[in-house]
Amino acid sequence: MARETAQQFVERWKALGPILEKQRERDIRATDTKQAMRNLAVHVQRAIRENPPRPTSGLIIAQRLFLAARLRAEQARESGTDESPK
């Protein structure tokens, strides 16, 4: 947008928006949904095969780390060595 003002940019998108929306609608109507779903399924299966799901999402590990940090903070407060803001 070096030479273009913000107003010119907005005006251009006002003009192009409906044109792009019409093209999007044509593309959607022309799509063979069954074939698109088959293509998607092929890619999903390949992704699962090449990157199998892990046994854990990491959420449990993260919760353990948060608990350990909280316990350390509580111990520090109780022992008077807490340097965190109150």
C-alpha cells in the first residue's frame, strides 16, 4: 500500500468483493462433493499413516508441570522465600 491510500484500498475491495463472491459461489456449485470427500479421505488416511496419533496429547504432562509449579510456589510462600509479586 505504498502509493495507495487506505481509502483507495477500501474502495477497490468494495468493487472486487462481489465479483470474488460470485466466483466463489460458482466454484462451490461446480464442485463434485462426493469426489472432494474421497480426495479428502485419501489425504487424511495418508496423514494418519505417516503421522500416527500419539498416545497422549501432552495435556496430562502439561497439567503435571502446572501442578509442580504451583506446589513449588506454595512451598516458597510457606518458607518465606517467595519472590513473586503478591
